[in-house]
Amino acid sequence: MKKLERNLIDNILESEVKLGCASTPVTFYYPESSLNELLDCNNDELPVKIAEFLEIEKDCLGKVRIEELGDEKGRYAVRVPIEGFDWVRANYQPSDFMKDFVQEIRKPYNTLAGITDLFKRYSPEVSIIKVNENAWTFYFSDENIDPYVYYIEQNVFGLEYHRFTRESYNKMMSEAGK
């Protein structure tokens, strides 16, 4: 249960850094496999684990709603109400790394060297893996700095990123044969 709570908190903090503070409900989308990972369950156990999570979190994140999308089987909308957003803001702060990362990735003409320097400022123990001609992954050995894998792509607009849990990223790469 705590892994999904942490992921939601981190996603709310990331959205606050990217978009600013706003007391609004927020919806995140998860594939079924990610919810299984974050709730430590399998597909058959998922409905029960979701119900348990919703009951446990109502005093913190509020009346969170988790619903499978009708038009996209296996994909879920997780809606955190205003009260949950406000609770996160009152009890947590974005990490310095997240603030610096978002600032760096948003720079016009951002560069891979700038992203590399930023990661190495936080720790010399950072893994940087070239996935293909235009994509790299970055992650810290010390998950206390930041537990996520950052998949960074170079395209005509500059650098863009996606953030994954390590387990989700490894599963995705395994399925892709990499």
C-alpha cells in the first residue's frame, strides 16, 4: 500500500513543480501492471487491494477514486481530490533534485550534458545508459536521493522525459527485448 501512496505523493509533488500550486483534483493514469506492482498483488487480487488502499488513504489523500477506464481495459484512472492535493502540500515538499531536474529539463536548448551534470551534482553514483540513438536512462544507485528511472529522449523539441519505478522500467525493457 505504501508504494502506491509514495508514488501518488511523488507525482503530485512533480506536478506542483512543473505546473505550480493549485488546489485542484488531479488524475493520474496507471496500467494494470503498475497498480499490481505498487499494491504488491496480481490481477485477481487487484480489486481487493484497491478497496483496502482507498480505505487506508481516506484520512490522508482523501476519497481517492480508482476506476478502470471503460474504453481502455487494463488502464486505470486514479483521481486524488483537492483534499489529498492539499494534504500532500501541507506534509511534503518536492525534493531539491526534482526542482532542479524540472528546471534543467525545461531550459530552452537543454542538453544531455546539462542533465548529466545535474545528476552528478547529486551523486557520483549515477547510472547513465544509452538506450538508442536518441534515448538514455538515468538513475541513482542510492534510491534515497531519488528512486525513479528517468527515460530521456532527444527530439526536435529538445529533451523530454518519462519517469518510471525501477520495476516498471525493467519490465518494460524486458518486454521490449532490451
